[in-house]
Amino acid sequence: MEPATIAAQLREISVYFELEGDKHRALAYDRAAKSIEAAAGLHRLLEEGRLEELPGVGPSIARVVGDLARRGNTAVLERLRAQWPALLVELAQLPKVGALKARKLHAAIAPADLEAVAAACRAGLVRDVAGFGAVSEQKILQAIEERHLRGTRILLVDATDQARSLALHLRASDVAARVEIAGPVRCAIEIVERLAFAVSTEQPEAVIDRLASFALVTSVDRSAMPVVAFLAGGMRAEVWLAPPLRFGWAYVQATGSPEHVAGLLARAADRGLDLGRLDARDEELVYRAVALPWLPPEVRDGTDELAAAAAGDDFSDLVTEDDLTCAVHCHTTYSDGRNSIAEMAQAAAERGFQAITITDHSANAGYAGGLTADRLRAQRAEIDELRATSPVRLLHGTEADILADGALDVPPEVLAELDLVIASVHQRYKLDEDAMTARLVAAMRQPHFKIWGHALGRLVLRRDPIPVRLDEILDAAAENGRCAIEINGDPYRLDMDPVNARRAVARGLPFVLSSDAHSTTGLAASRWAVAMARRARIRRRQVLNTLPPADLADRLAPRPG
């Protein structure tokens, strides 16, 4: 199990202990979750029996972490999940409620679901519960209504945690031979509206019973295939069940878009095949049966991937995490980061990177502690001192602000002293389409090499992309020849999105896949940048930070063209 998943399980335990009123253990598990998330080389520490060296991880939590890492399960979590109703967890996660108020409210009105809580709010019943009032009642009602309006759309990072938790629950029983996460999570869709799983089993009813026993499952519809479970919060989980000999097709169905699956069925029909009766334990055999190579999940979007595969493209050269040599777009305590340069460099080395770019905010970003020219030079001096002992190559740059007229807020003579420049919009998002397009066209025409950072300024489910005529900006970047496009792995950004990134691919623009890390833990976010790049069908040769560090430094150098 990955550290992020273990941390998510520890946070779930923390919520349960808070429901029990055990604040001490709730805080302990929450602290341990942060420590596990930040740890580099967690599995090495586990193998060497050194988990207790991590801050906040004592003997009992170390045993829990060991269970989760080795078995995907632990007795304390199973007990707590069985003890507390899913609705209580759902209530506790509402803004302005929390665990203790959730318990009190649940005990007072015994609601069947969140809609019953909303009805109680509308009837004025919640304000009479001790510790609540008219204001609390209105805020709870507003939170529930906002959730209904938003639906079950959640971030990919959160959906991944939910999917892993349910998969681990199914795997912890011997009724399933194989349990795989599929659907939007496997395909790395940035906004997830449903979970999907493929399960290989000879005991389908027992698997469904096991599914229904998951504490966060509120109901199960057994009437059709896939079986559908609903989780606390309303998320739909589709579970495709198949005997081991037919698992391959179930996994394909659970993963690809409807158009992708329909395309495979059409190819099968042309060959007189019934894929539902095909003996195929793995996906590869399904694709081979219709004369295609196995296709990566990220490209199964139902556009032209089957035609491309039939023409000889197996997508085997899509960029992977292992291809990345440099952690790009990293912040430190010089601006709004949480770790020092040395700590970031050490964490990058432990994650297998050969280099790291230190690119703190520039002066215009005063809200983020942006660096003046003098502070930038002071940072350069510290980096020069660290280079002799750093476990990775250090590249010094800046995340410069793109001003309203397209200029950068770092003087050209200072830019010339740096190893790289990331150019981003951080303010004045409300310019109209004409003004914003002109602003970014001017920025792309700047004579020095620059990386266009989190290009469209979106925050997933929170802020729409900026209004621009993107083709004009990408044309300017391509004509200038001194630009790279960032795909930002911050799970709240995932910018530029795969659809628009393909427009940059069509113009031959190079890419940089970054984490936008503000801490050592944040370096892991490069995985999400890779996922978005794979959906955009970006090949490793198109990504600059797959180059050896010396070659990368040469390509990124902001000398005028």
C-alpha cells in the first residue's frame, strides 16, 4: 500500500476516535498520518523496523501502519468501521459540524440519511438540539444543499483514496481472487463522478455480501451487472464480477469509456467473437483477440485510440513517473513553502530524482512571501554553498508573475542570472478574454526561455480556467520557440488539462511535468502530472524533465533566443 493510502486510513481512524470522544488518540492518528505522508522511504523504514523514528509514530501506531502496509487491513479500523454508522461519518465531514456535533445530532434526531437531516433543518428541529442554534441549523442545511448541487463530483486524489479503501476491504476477504480499481480513477479522470472495480471470483454473492459490509456503504443494488453500491456522501461504486477465466473482459468493461468498449465490441463482432464468452484471464488477451495491442487505461477515452492502435501505435512510449529525472516547480521556506532547500533536495533524492528546481515566488506575489532581487540573490548564494553536498543537482529559478501587460515582474538582468524561469498568472484573473489573451501572447513572446506555469489558472471544482483564446497563445509560444508548457500536478490544479494539452502537442511544444511542491510531501504530486500527460498522449521525448540534468539545464536556461 502506498504512503498516501496508509495516511488516508490513519485519518479515517482519527475521525472514528473523535466520534468516540477520544481526542488524544484522534490527534495522535492525525499527526501520524501527516508524518507517514511526508516520509520518504516508508517501506524501507518498515522493513528495518524503524517506523518509530517518524514523528508521532509510537509502538501501537507503528503496528497499525505495519498491518496496513502488509495486509491492507488492520483490526482497529475494522472494529471502528463496524461500530459507527456511515451517516455519522458523513455528518462529521460536513463543514461546521465535526465529530462531536455529529454524534449529538445523530442521537437527537436519528436521521435515516442526509436528506432527513436537511428536512429536520427546514422544520426547525436542529436548532433545539443542545449545542446548536438557528445559525448552525442554517449552515448545515446550506452545506447539504451545496453537496446536492455539486453532486458526487470529487477530485481524483480523493476518489483514489476512496477507491483504495473499498478495494482493500474486498481484498481482505478470501472470497475474491483478484480486486482491481478501474473506471475513472484508473483512467486518471480529474473529476470523478463514480468509482468502478473489477473482481475475479467464484463466489459472486459472497463478494456482494462483503461489499455491503463495508462501513461506508449505505446501500447495494444486486439486481444487475455491474453491482452498484452507494457510499456515504452519495458516491456510486460499480463492481463488475466475473469468474477468473472471464476476468479480462470484466476489467476492460469496468475501465474504458462506453465508446471505447463499444468500439471493441464492434471489432469483435466483425470477427464473429462474443467477448462476454471469451476465455481471457487478463486484458491483454481481450485486445489480442480483436487484433490490437493492450492499451494504457489513460487513452481509453473513445476518441481515436482504437484506430491509432490498429495503425501501429501501442502507446508504449507514453511518459511514466520513472522517466522523470528532475522535480520541477518547487517552493521552499524562502516564499510560501514549508521546507528548506536542503530538505527539499534530500526528499527529491529519496524519491529517485536526479535534480530539483528551486523556483520560489517573485516579488509581485507579496501574499506568498515573494522574493525581491536581493533575496533571490541571497537564495542563489545558499544554493551555491549547498551544491557541493546536495544529493541532487540544484537548479535555481523563479516563479515569476505575468503582469497585466505580459511582462514579468523580474528584471531581465536578474533573469539572466537564473537557471530557469517559470512564468505564471497569479493575479487579475478577471480580465476579459481579449485582455487576457493579449497578456499571455505578450508573455509567450518574451525573448528568454520560460515555462508557462499552471497555464489556465484553474482550481478543479473551485475556479474555472481563465477566459482566453488558447490557440492564439499556443501559436505565439510555438513561433517564439522559447517556451515549454507545464502540466501542473498539484491535485487541486491539474493544469493544463489533457484536452487542451493535446492542442499544445499538435504544435510541437515541449512540456514540463511538475509537482508545484510546497513541501517535501508535495513532491509526490508529480504522479498526477504524469497521469494528465498520459491522457494527453504525451511521449517521454516531448517532456523536458526526462532529460539528463545537464541537458535539462541547457534547455531551460533563460538566455535570450
